[in-house]
Amino acid sequence: MATEYGQGYGQGYGHHSGPGFRDADDRERRLPAALRAPFEARSWREFGYVLLSFPISTVFFVYAVTMVSVGAGLLVTFLGIPVLAAALAGCRGLGAVERARARGLLRLQVADPEPLRMRQPGALAWMGAVLKSGTSWRHLLYALLHFPWAVFSFVVAVNFWAYGWALLTYPLWFWVFPMYAGQGGLQLYGDGTHSIYLDNPFEITVTALVGLLFTLATPWIVRALTLVDRLMVRGLLGPSQLATRVVELESDRGVVVDTAAADLRRIERDLHDGAQARLVALAMGLGLAKEKLTEDPKVAARMVEEAHGEVKTALQELRDLARGIHPAVLTDRGLDAALSAVASRCTVPVQADVDLEERPAPAIEGIAYFTVSELLQNISKHSRARQATVDVWRSDDRLMLQVTDDGVGGADVLAGSGLAGLAERLDAVDGILVVDSPAGGPTRITAELPWRR
């Protein structure tokens, strides 16, 4: 997939290739991040988020507390349930506003939570679904917890931002203070007997430097404050981890079912077009040879010899088919021997190196075998390579596979080739397929699988 990243960068920034843009980028890179932060768009977006959080969270908090209190108080009557359901539904609606605000200002990519699950239509079913939904109660919890944090963040951010810029620009506006007894500027202290004013050049310079420190520190303080907001939005307003995992498992189950169906269709096709057709031809040939046996023994012998060749071919096809389903060598001797056998059948010289002290789970071992087999078949058919290598090793609780070749490159998962199906099969078991195949080669494909499943 590194190829796609490279293409994306090339396409996305091709129009910024002029010298002016390069000079601006170089100057920006030379300027330290601490000096860039007060002027970056991200800092102002995060500061705007903190400013908006105070009024929005106030509305959210007041609505949630009022509606839930009224609903809880009315539970002794039939009105309590509808009011409480409406309160939670309103919290879900305000949560959608908060997610949109986080996406726009914090650039936080948080998915919408799972929708309500209603077994049947109707108001009663809707109220039951709202009240039983954990997402609804998490939105209510967000309304209660975010309000005090929003107040704290607002006070801290506004004070740091205001004092920082005010002190930094003090040399530009200190003259607005009137003069008293020969002194002017901002008064720091006064008790009737003596006073301290920031009015001489040294004090004005020190004030501006303090303001500079505040100004430089403020974006990082705001960034730390919004980090808590990110965690709260993702944890309370996004989909629950359990629901996300259920969706992933449902998707993986669909991939596994589709893959198994495709394998069954392939086996059926290979049997029908290969071994079955040869066995039918063999039966017909033996029948003709039987008829010719008394009339022309030589012709019958030649026909039997041809049938013998067909038997050998059919047996070889059946062996290949059985090897494609699950090779016996993989079950008996493991990945090292199985991959060595696959490498020996490749049309390109392949060096296989398997460094495993123990065997992974049988299902993972089978997927690893078929992954390498598919990749080596691609090398034989499309790469025009002179040599290839296969490396297999264990990294913590992951099984790592890497297949490289010195061919023409250009392999792309997004092109709808066999690599896409291979990536889906790996993803079904929480695996990853990474393709690095620039045009002209070489190609390096890395697969990562869990050690146990």
C-alpha cells in the first residue's frame, strides 16, 4: 500500500511545485514549532473550539439536567417515561452537534454511534429502544461531565490567551494610561504611600517578554485541554467498542462465507472441467478398447495405453486439487516444508527462509500457506522477475510473512486484482497486507497475521 501513498502525495501536491511554494515550505520547516504554534490555523481552531464549548455545554447541561429531573420526577405517573425518553433523544441530537463541531474544529474523525434497534415500529418501541440504549446514557453522561470541564477550559484558555497577547503588545498601548505624579503605564502595586508602574523601557521590555512566553505557551496549553475533549467525544459520543467489534465480526463473517463459497465453486469447477472430464473420457476410451479387444488387439492395446496416460494426468490433477484444499505436508511437517514445496514449483527461483521455533494455530498456518502460494503464483504469472525470496518469522504475538521479487513492479491492491481478495481474507482474521511495489520494481509484499486465533 506504500505505492498508493506515494501516488496520493504526488497527485495531491503536484500543483504546489513552483519555487515560491518550495521556499515557503522551507521557511516553515526552518521555523521551530514553538514559534509557529501561535499563528497556526490549528491553534486558532482549537481555541475557537474551547470558546464555543462554554455556551454549548451550558445549553447541553441545562437541557439534560432539567429534562432528566422532570422525567424522573414524573415517573410516578405515565408521563415520566416519555419525558425521560425525549430527554435522552435530545441528548443524542446534541451529541451529533458536538461530533460535527469536533470534526470541523479539532479534525477528530469519530464515527456516528450505532442507531437505535427497534424490533417493531411504534412510539412504545421507540421509547423502549431509547431507554435501553447504552449510547443514549453515554450522551447524557457526556452532558454532565463536559460542562465543568468546558468551564475550566474556557477560563484557562481565555486568560492565558488574553494576558499573553495583551502583555506581548504592551509596548504598543501602554501610553493609553494617564500620567500621575510623573508616572504612567500599567499599575502593578499601590498602597497610598508608593506605587509601581510599568513605564520605563526596561519594564516595558520585560512585560513584553513575559507576554511572549505566555503567547508561545498558550497553544500548547489549549492543545492539552482539547486532548481531554477528544477523549470524551470519542469515548462517550462515538460508537462503543463492543458495537464496533460486532460490526467488524459481522463483516469478517461475510468475508469468510464469501471466501468459502468461492473456494467451493473453484473446487467444483476444477473437478468438473479437469478430473471429471478426464475420467469420462477414460471410461469412453476403455469401453472402445473393450470392443476392439477381440477385433484388433493392437488398436485396443494402444487405446489402453492412452487411457493409462489419462489416468496419470487425472491423478496428478486430483493431487493438485487436494494440495490446493489443504496440503498434507503442511499438516504433517509445518510451514517450513510446505513453503519449500511451493517455492520449488514456482517458475522463478525462490529462496524460502522460515524462522519459527513453534507452529502457529492451524487456521493461521493454513492462511499463511495460501497467502504465500497466491503471491508466488502472481510472481510466476505477472512479475517477469529473475528471483524471489520468502521470509517467515514471528514478532511477539504476530506471524510475519514477506515476499519480495525483482520484477517490473506495479502491484496494486486497489486495482481489483487477486491482491484485493487476499487482503480481505487476511482482514477477516485481523491480518494486514502491505504492498510496496513501485513501477519498475522491486516488489515487497508484507503480510501480518495473529499468532493465535
